[in-house]
Amino acid sequence: MLRWILGGREAQGSVEKSSVLCIGEEQPKNCFTELQVLKGHFDIVRFLVQIDDFRCASAGDDGLVLVWNVETGERLQALRGHSQQITAITTFTCKNEVTSHTSLITASSDRSLSLWDPDTGNRVQTIKDLQSSVKCLLVLERLCLWVSGGEELCVWSGDFQLQCHKQNHSDTGITALIELPKNCIAAAMDKQILIYRLTVSTDSSVSVAEICCLSDHQDQIRALININDGLFASGSHAGELILWDSIDWNILAYEHILWEESQAGSQTEIRLGAPKPSEMSIQHLTTNGKLILAAVGSGLYVYNVQIKSVVAYKKVAHDSNVLHTMMLSDSELMSCSEDGSVRMWEIQDLPLPAEPASPGFFGMWTFGRSNKPPGPPSKKVVDVPTIRTLELTGDLIGHSGAVQMFVSFEENGLVTCSADHLLILWKNGDRQSHLRSLALFQRLEEKGGL
Amino acid sequence: MIGSPDVVAFTKEDEDGQTNPDPWAVPDEFSVPLHPLADSNPWAKTSYAKFTKDFILISEFSEQVGPQPLLTIPDDPKVCGTFDLNYFSLRIMSVDYQASFVGHPPGSGYPRLSFVEDSRVVLGDSKEGAFAYVHHLTLYDLEARGFVRPFCMAYVAADEKKIMLQFQELSLRFSQASECLKAGNRRAFAKELQRKLRDLEYTHSVLQREEGLQREAGPQCLYSAHAVEKANELANVEKSIYEHRDLLRQISSYQHRPRRDPHSVTCQKCMNECLSECELLDKYTKLAQPFNYNENGEKGQGRVDGEGDEEEGVEEQEEGVKRRPSYTPQLIKAKSAKCFDKRLKTLQELCDETFYEATVELLKETERSFRGDLCYLHTLRLDKALRRKQKIANFLFEEDLGDDDEDEVGTLRPFCAVNHAVDNCILLNPPPIMLGPEPLKLDALEPPDPLDPASETSHTQDSELGLGQSHMESSPSDQTLETQESSEETKGSLSSDKSGVGQEEKQQSRASMKSEAPDPDSDLTPDHNHDLESSSEEMETTAGEDEGDGGDQTPVSLLEVVPGLEASREDECDGVNELDLLVPIDTACCMAQEGFLYEASAPVAVPYLRQNSHPQPSQTLVVNQEPQALLPLQDDYTVGSPSLESPAAGLNLPVGLLGDAVSRTSAEDGSDCTTSASTGSDRAASPLGYGGVVTLRQRKKVGQGALKFVRQYPFAMQALWSLLSGRTLVVLGVDEGRVRRLVAALALFVPGPGKCAERVQAWLSCPFSLTDLQRWKLIGLQRVASPVGSSMLYSLSRYSRYISILDADQKTLRCPPYRGQLLANVADHRTYIRRGSTYFLHVQSTLCRLAAKAFLFTFTHHLHLPVSSAEGPEVVEGRRRCFLQEQLGLGEEDSQILLYLSQLITQQYLKPATGSSAAAPCFSFNYTTSVLYKI
């Protein structure tokens, strides 16, 4: 189409250079037919957290935290106070007998931590002049504590009192934190996973102790997630995916996510050279307890925990690195990428033995309408009977910069944030129009006529 | 659109018979009543008039020369043609029924000011073919006889019924103008009184001193003739002081007087300002011993000489008031100048400059709003009344009515034509007056000043005026009186002129000052010429240049009191739409007559109105020519918008009275307009929505552009569908003019374009983003071969799913396929419609129908909500589809148009009244494949 606009004579027949499959303009399964552009940030928006059913907060490099009403698209609050970019944000829910109140904890490069009330926009608590900036936050709701990770690990009480801290001796500091059973915490630091145990003594003072160090990864750990009560997983820059036992921290599975490529001698494409590290880096992991979705480079891999193997994958799912993924259901996935698009995928069973795809088939796949689902990318996959395919069901194009993250509000829609300073609220147009109709008749009734 | 005047005039005949009740007829409040005079020929009335269109005449009954015309609005000699303004002034001044009382009432010591209510009459003159609404008013002048100067303002039209039916509104408008003049006059009068008082006091003190000197000189001097004279003089001055003080008291008590006239509510602010300017008021009304002039100023400059200085003095006084806060008193001569020697004040001097300008603007606006024949006005009003009833969907395709909805507020609210905010900068920025049954026609490019309090006021007035339909039949007493008179005259044939005028002469007893009785045989007698000259001599032309050469000028140019008015001259082609059905009088004969009148020989070199008209012997033509023979059926006649007014002289006219340069004719219109203002292509191709009010000419232009597009591009239908179904259309091209023209043509089809066509971006030369797509529904995009261009093309291809792209250079269109039927009749490639205005109306009616359907769809409950709790959303969905497909007969794509319009209506309806919503607007789209259309 570019050629056509440029003035080429053959409009539709032109072959695009795009290396990625493109679904085209007809997307019957894509229900996001309405969007609202939410403006307010002045720099890259990196984080989105869901506060409750209809609110979310966005934070980014401008140090601003904005609270949005997802139903209407209104900006409810602007939380100002941080002078530098936000490095981590999380919700903190205080539950008493009847009510639960959700606050926001933010960490910034200005070496401060703040507690915000999203209802009023007030900065309830703030801690300044920390030794180092906090890179990740973890709330332990059961203990009513929260943990900040950076160059040091600090444990805080709900009212922002430092309970204890642990100095680390590493350049990178803690990049990810997860909660493990038995009051344990797993912290990813460079190539290691450190296990800490929190001890709450009788006088309710808390102490923290490093009890284990897991150093099986060959490269820097990029992602660390809980899978279920008994498992957690970590992914590294080199594409290693390790499943750990949550109780005794043993390796349950060690997968090199690009395993098939290293063995696939038949593929001409692959033999051109070893994949660059960025192409196999695990950017993001997400799970629903049974399946792990790993964003590897610009590809997506679905790993089944039970059978401990990749069940579906798309080696090139985006034009560029995938930054965030989500599993909407057992078969529906969503991913966003540096290329500015959000894509929706469906795990589908393979159609019956398909003709072998020609090499470079992917590259030739254009945006033209494809009545057939894209074929399996390699012969090897076809041989595995259990493998299924990832089918692109829709894409959301709107951002002009890398889509950093997204949060789904289910039927209320989807919020995406991007490096172009914008948030986009994607909604189901039919549902919205129905809601508007309802509102219209309600207003009509209030007014008692036109 | 609902009652578009052009259409009604043509279709009226056909509809005559179909009066049987129709079960499917719309309810009463939405029905379009037929024109009340449907059976009469709407063109017949203009036949005998010697002027081309209606105008407003301001006349004065001068105590020196009798009735004389002062000013016509519009200020164009061609408007009046051969119409004898002098004679008509005499006529209208002779029916002054003001209950005036002048001079000393018996028993009171001091002269009394007469507080006169305005009077309103309708007057007819069949010989001239003129009918007039005449509004008499009285202004105060210290130097005038009885301190009053009678004036009158007349709306002169050829159609009697037009005046009769618009009587209420005319009365209201002219009352406002009159109040404005009078307010200014009171102010000026009070000022003048104060000056006079100071003069008198100064004189008094000088005389006293002289008397004292005489007394010192010795008793023998005391009884000399000179001394006696001095003493008398002193006594006279004292008496005069008392008189003037009393006058000042009277004029300042004006506001407390009860007013009988419901229209004459004065602006409190003006009143207060007036009072506050009467700085000496308190002093004079309270102090018992007044003669306390202390000589703080210069000593009167000893100006006791010749009469010639008086005028100078007056002028100096005028200036002094403006520039200096305090006034230097002057010695007053004992004997005042003779009545006929002195120069009477002009209307401008009588009223404050500000008020005068405001009044003139008000009258101009009045004239503008009454342009067109009765049929036109009637349908215009109907149209507005209907649109006012359908507020919800109007924003889609209708022009903005431009008035707020406060009904019936204006009647008793004081109307003030003077914009108080701009009082200080009087000359450069006359207060914008916006008043009219049709809202002020503004150029879409130049939005009206929203902060203008005057405009707001006038808007409310508007809404009040618009309702006058029902009242129009009822007639006040003076109206009926004059109706009889004038209708009698109408019946009289042309040959019975003499008797008619004779009757008039009898009525002119009050006005029988000079030998001005008109010769009924013709108006070409030298008498008139003489009269004209003499009156022009009395006229205060500002530069005083044409004492001698008044004879070879048209009367109106002599009457141009304000040179600035020249700038805002009428467009030379009068406000005749080709479909407007105003019959233009053959101006050639008018001009021939003009020449005969003033040079008694050959035609003058007045610019011709129509190039196809020839100077002909006039008298026979005027009488004999069939009016219908002049019907403008050829394309040569230009479309004039009712508000045409060209800032031809390049003067910086304020926004309020802005004419639109856009509405100038261009060559392609085939017009023979002689004005020179050119139409820049950029300007002409500016996008225009309904939001801004559109002039007829703009309509025509837009219609022509759209028609051209439809005829030129076979895929026009797809493009229109794109716009109507809410898919942003990007017009891509290298040539700015071409892109702008296309955008301007297509803007017609953008639903809900906003007040200033905010949803249209005519020319964009940078890459656009998603927010731009959300904001604009029609974008003209520059195709450039540069890095900028490539990034632009990138954004084009990136967002291609949201947009349709019309390539103006390659003549291709990329958009989803449209297979519907709905747009087939507006976007017919082989349409037989040839004219822009016709096509505009055609499109408007189609769009109006669409909007009505969308309204129905939006507000039909069961199409959106379940009727019973058992129904699921699928049932409702099915019902909705059924409604669209079977009841409205719309296909898939056509339904999308309706859904989009419905969505706009819903959003508009739900929009908070405050208008300030924190929420971002929604942008809907759907995922469909586009195809490429080529020519």
C-alpha cells in the first residue's frame, strides 16, 4: 500500500517489505471497535496498574501518576510529587473487617517512595533520600507488609515504617520480586535468584534473612513469576526458562526456549547464524497456572507446565521486541510490542496435515486477505503431534511508539500505554453504544421528554 | 433547509390542490403551513416601484427647508433609482401623528420640553409604487424651534403586504433604533445645555462687571441708552439662565417619565451614563443662587463678533467636549443669529457619535434582515421555527441558528444598541449590532466575537422576533387606518395619479412650508432639481465641498453624511438570488431617468448594474413594461446573499458588520458583478460547515463544488459514504488549491461539523496522528516528496484501517466498498442537476431526511432496550436490524450511516450541558477491507 500511496501503478499487487504476518483489515474476532485517546503524560508511559473495576493508574518517565476512569475515559486524579521517572508502581490494599481501601505505592528515580490515595489524590506518605532508587515493589498482603527491591532489600510496614533491610552487593540490584510460600521471597538479581525468609517475631518486629541463592541461569534474569502454589518460573536474557519448586527451590525443568532452532538443521533461515541474544531474550513471562506465555524476542511461546514442553509458538509475532503479554483465557493471548501494536492471538488446533510451508513463507506473508490460517512455520513442528498453532485474531493499531504495557478490564475494555506519551482505551463499540443508548433513555426519562 | 425559500417559491403552485387530510401527515407543530398569500402573485408588487429594492430612509422636517431626506440605508444611489426621495420625504413627514406639544404651555413660566412618544404608520404611495413603514421621532436641539427637531425613519418597500405583515417586527426594530437615537440625543442635549449654561453664566459675570464699572463711572452714565441696554441684556441673560436650568432639569428627569410605548424601554446603562455626564446637574438643580461663575478660565477670548464665527464656535465646542474635560465658556452675543442664517445641527451632532453609529448599524441590520420578498422571509422564518423545534438533531447538517433559546425575554428587556464595552474607541470600532430574523451571516472563517454583549442581546431579541407569525395578523389602530388609505391607492391605476397626489396634498397641511408641492405629471420638473440643490446646500457635507456641484450628483451621494459609510457600500449586485425571485427593475431605465433628472440630457456615466441592459427612454418603459418580462431566468443574475457587504475599500471593518469577501462572485459564476474585490482561490475554497451560518452565495459555491465532485468522480458515492458513516476521509494531493477545493466541496457531507467546521482540516502538511483522526473527519493532506512526506505516508499506511484516502492527483479512492442505494441520488454521476444552489438544496433535503431517520432510530425505545425482561440482547439486536432493513429499507452499508448519525445524536444528547467534559471523545471504527477505486 505504501507503494500505492507513493504513486506506484500496481496498487494491491505490491509486495510489502514487512517481515511479519499481517491480519489485514477484516478482523471479525476483534471486538475493539472504539477507542479513546487519553492524554496527560509528557513522557513515556511505562506502567499501568488496575486499582479496581473501573479505575487504573498510569505512571511513566515524567514522574506523573494519573488515575483514570476506564468507563468514561476521564482523568480522575493527577498525582504529582515525583521529580523523576517512576520506576515501580503497585497497589496496596488495606483490608479491615468491612472495607478495603486501595492505595498506590510508587517508587521513583528520585530515590523516594510515596503512598497515594487515588480517591483524593493526596500523597499520604513519602520517604525520601533512600540510599538507592527502588526498582521493584512487592506487597505481602497477608503480613500487611511490603518489600522494596533495589540495591538493598527493604521491608516496610503498612504505615511506611522501615522494618528491616538487607544490603546486597551487586551492580544491578534486585530487578524482580515474588512471594513464595512460608514467608519467603524470591528476588532476581542479575543471574541469581535469592531466597529470603521473613521472620515475624512475637513483638511484631520483622527480620529478613537470605537463606538460599539459586544461580543456574547463564545470563541475566529478565522475568520472574509465580505459576501456582508449587511452582515459580524465571526467564533469562539467554532464553533459558527454568521452572522451580516453590518449597524447596529445586529445578523442575530447564528449557532453552529456542531449543528447536539449535537442533533444526533443515531450516535454511536459521542456519544463517546463531540468533542474536536479543532475539532469544525472555522479555516477559505470564501464566495462568497451566500454561506459561513467554515473550522471546519478537516471538511468543506457549509452554505447558504439565507436559513441560512448548505447545504453540510464533517465532515472529511482532516486528520488534514483545514488551508485555497477557493470557486472557486458556486459548486467548495478547501481546504488545515495541512496534507499536497490540496483537491478539488464539491457540488453535492445527488443521489437518498441511502442505509443508516453503522457506521464507513468513517473510512473504503480506497483509492481503488470507483465507487460510498461516501454516506451521517449520516442518519440525508438524512432526510433533501435540503442538498447536498461534493464530492472529486481531491487532490494535493506534500508538505511534512502543506499547509498553496494557491492562485488561475485561468487558470494560483494554488500556494500553506507550512511549508516545499516550494511553489508549480500547472498547467494544457495540457494548459502548448500547450503554450510551441506556444512558440516553435514562436521561430522557429524567427530563421527562425531549 | 426544511423550508428552503427557493424551493417553496417554485413548488407552491403544485401543492395548492392537495389539502385533503393525510393520515401520514406530520403533527401540526412540524407541518409547514402554506404561505398566507399563496394565491397572489408574489412578484406583482415590485412592478411599479422606481427603486430596485427595499431601503430605509431617514428624513427630517427641517425648520429651514422643510422635509428633506438625510440618509438612505443601504447607502447606494442605485437602490433608490429614480425614486424621488425629496418628494417621499415630504409624504412621510406629513403623516407625523406624534402627540407633540411645543413651546410655552399657558401658565408656566419656562419653556417646556415636550416628551413625545414615537408614532408608527404605514403609508402608501401608488404613484411611486412605494409603501413605507414610517416611524416618527423627535429629537431635542437647543437651537431649534421649540427645542425639537422632528425626524422620521421609513422602511420603504414596493410590496405593501410585506410591510403590513412585518409591521410588528418593523415596529420593534425601529423602536430600538429610535430609542438609541434618542438616548444619544438626550446625552448630547444635556451636554449642550451645560455648555450653554456656562456660557450664560460667564456672560452674566462679564455683564455684571461692566455694569459695576458703569456704576462707578457715575450716575449720569447709569441712565444712558447704553446702560439701559446693558441692564436689559443682563436681565435677559438671567432669564435665559433660569430657562436653561429648567430645561436641564427636565431632560434629566426624562427617565422617570412613564412610557406608554411598550417598545421604548431604554437601556439603564445609557441612562446612568447620561446622568453621570450631567456633572453640573446637581449643582444647578439644588443651588438657589446660581450666578456664581468664577473666572478660572481664560476670559472668553472676547469673541463677540460676526456670525461666521458661530459655526466655528460650534465646531470648536464639539471638539472641546471630546478632548478637554472642562469647557471654556464663551461670551454669548445678545442677539442670537437669525433663524435661517444659522446652521442646524446634523443628525450626528444631535446624537452622540457612538449612538449615531450604533443606530445606523442597527438600521443596516434591519434592512439586511428584511431583504428578499415576503415569500422568502416567510419561508426563512418557517424554516427557523421548525428548526427550533427540532433541536436535537440539528447539529448534524443544519446551520447554526445562532441564538439562544430564551424565549420571550426580550420584550421588556431594555435593548441597547450601543456596545458599552467599546464606548471608548468610537470611530475605529463602532459597536457591532447583530440583529435579524436570520442570524448574522458571518463568514465561516471569522467567528463572531463571543464576548460581545450586544450580540447576545440581539440574539435574544432574535428569538423573540422570530415568533411573530401569529401576531402579524393583528393590527394596531394606526396600522389599519393607513392600510385603508394605502390600499385605496393601490387600487388606483397609474393614470389616476393626479387625484392620488392631490389627496396627498391636502394632507400635507402641516408640511406646507415651501412651494414643494409635487408636480403630479412628472418628477422631472426643474422644481425638483432646485429643491434638491437647495436642500443639498443646507446639508452639512462633512468637508463642505459640494456647494456648487451638487447638481450633477445623485441625491444619495449628497446625502452621505458619514464618509466612512462609503467603505461598507453594498455589493453592487443587489441581494437577488437567482432563485430568490426578487424582480429587479430594469435599471437601465432608472439610470436613464437619473440622467434626465440631473443633467436633463444624456445618460450619466454611472456604472451599470447589468451589462445586458441598455439605456432606454425611460418614462414609457417604467409604465408599460410587464414585470414578468423581467423575471431573471437567465443565469446572469447573480446570487446575492442577504448580508452581502463588502469591505471593498480595505477598511478594517469590525467583525460585527463583516461582510464576507468570500461571497464575492468569481468569474466562473458567470456573474457580471462590477465590484473589484477578487476571490482568492484559497479563500474561496475554505471549508465550511453548517455550524457557521452560511450565506446563500457560500451555499451556492459549496453546492457547485460538491456537484462538480460528484460529476467528475465516479466513486463519489463511496467518498460520501465514507464521510457519512464516520470514516475519516483524507484528501491527498500536491496542489493546495485543488485539495482545498475538494475539501470545501466535501465538507458539505461531514455530519456535525461543529460551529466553525472544527471537524474539517482543509490543509495539513505534517504527519497526522491518531488524535488527529479522532478530531477531524475530513483532512486535506499535502503530498510531499521529502522525509516529512515519507513519514506522512507511513502514518497514512499505518492508520489505513481508520481512513479512506482520496488521491486528488491520481484520482483514486481507497475505501471500503459501498453497495448501498441511499446515496445514489445525491452522488449520481450522471445527475441532471446543473446548478450549485439546486444541488445544495437537493443534498440538504437528503441529509435532512437522513437526520430525521437517525433521530427516529435513536429515540425509539424498543430498538435499543428490551421490551420485557425475558428478552435477551439478541432479540433487541434482531429488532434493530429488522427496523433498519425492512422499515427503513437500508442495506448493510446504509445502516452504518444511520448508526453513525445516531451515535452522534446520542453523544450530543448526553453531552453535559456545561460542555466541558474531562473525558476524551470516542472514536469508533470497524474492521473492514478497503478497495481501490479508480476513474
